[in-house]
Amino acid sequence: MKILGIGNAIVDVLCKVQDSFLEKHSLTKSTMKLINENEYRELLSDLNIEETVSGGSVANSIVGLAQLGNEVGFIGKINNDDLGQKYEDGLRRESVNYFYSKKNETTPTGTCIILITPDSERTMCTYLGIAGKINEEDIDINVIKKSEITFLEGYLWDEGEPKKAFDKAIKYSNKVAMSLSDLFCVERHKSHFLDLVKNKLDITFANEQEIMSLIDAKKFDEVINFAKKINKLIVITRGDKGAVAINKNNIVECSAKNNLKIKDLTGAGDLFAGGFLHGLINNKSTKESLESGTEMSSKVIQVIGARLN
């Protein structure tokens, strides 16, 4: 198998809101906030749902890779409930191999409320549910060993059982890629993420804000110097400034696409990573891989949701 994704199995609930809704609920635009079940129900009672789809950051990347014709798989924890079944069906429809046998759990399947403001920015409120209780037993070593790359998400990393699952996946992987996921994750786990990037990952995906926060950089030149020193592949999206891949002294840039009819920025980074990895595992150059990522990202932001139909 080409790539195995391991991440939070989350059902996305998409809702259009005004900026005043964010203010009312003390939410910071363009970030992800973890919420409990009561907060989840309270928010949902105040919203009109546009769409419900199976999501999760790495799962979105994996679906994108499947749509490009790659053999891929996913491990993520769900409950044997209606949302869990919907989640599994959504992956299988996209020809993703799903390597998790759901069980009857007391905790429901995870859900992410994605609030889309008129400027197309998305603010996420995530109730992890059973997804946040992934453990070592959920990680299939044989599947990892048979995969060229294991792709992990920063959202999944947390102290306790999820960290043990993370460490087990890294230990048995042939090559490891990870997305830093979100500024919230970076600031919460900075020292751990820095150790991962410098010592355990082969490929790191981040946006400019996340990578600069990780190393406490004031200028982007500091990021370039950091990436050169650690001798790993760092792939960074920079919004309208395009994207850049840095590996040792090789710095490759790709311009952003212009004149797009942006509807929703949900999944932009996920599909970029999927497109880049598609190029990488099919022996494309770094430049071609960046272009593939940019193409996928530019397509998904012109539709509602984090998946291409």
C-alpha cells in the first residue's frame, strides 16, 4: 500500500454563520477549539446545518489520494453508532481501505462543527468523542509495515493513550509524514512537536503561521535556516504567497493560483498534503509535487466542505 493515514475519525458538520456568532460564543476565527459533549449540543442547538460529511484532517488527505488513483488506507476510532457507520461508509465509497473494526462504545463518534463565515474562513469546534481515545491496540503493525508512508496528524497527538498509539505507529513505519494541523495544536504541544519534527519525522507539513510559532521565529528566513539544519523535508503553505519545500539546501517554491472563486477554506491544507504526497510516491519532482498539492488545494476551496466530489 502506498500511504496509511492515522488520525481522528471525525464527522464534519458544516454551518454558515456571521462573525457575530463567533463573538457571541467567544470563538477565535480560523482556529480549532476542543469542546465537551454539553458544549457541542449547546452550539448545535443555535445553528442551521448545511451539510454533514465524514471528515478528519488526515482522512481528507487520504480520500484525496484515493481520488487520484492511489492505494491508501486509514486507521481512526469510531463508535458502532449511526455517525460511525456513516463515517465508515463515506471512506469505503472513496475506495479507502479502512483498518478499524468498530465496537459498541459508551462514548459517541467524534464530531467537528465547522463554522464558515462570509469571508470563507472556517472556525472549528471539535468534540473528539471516541476518536480521542485511540490507543496502541488500535494500531495495526502489519498494515504500517506494508505502507510506504505513514501519515499522521497533529490533532491526534495528546498525552496518554493517543501518544502511545502515535509512538507505536512511528516505531514501525518505513517513512513518517505529519501535519502540524493547527496553531492551537502547535502552541499546546510545542516542545513535543519540535522533537518530532527534528528527530522522528521524515516529512512535515505546516502553514507559515504554525511553523513560525513552532520555532518562535520572527521572520520567515529563520524557518528556512531551521529547515536546512535539520536535514528533513519541510513543506510549508503560505497562502497567497504559494508554497515552499525545503530539504537540506534545496529550496523549491510554487506560486499560488489566482482568480479563484473561494467558497470555503475547509480542507485546503489537507488536500494540499494529499496532492503533494501523490506526487512524491509517484516519483514526481518536488516542484511537480508542490504543483499537485496546489492544484488539489485550489479545487477544494471552491466547493463547500473538505472533499472533492
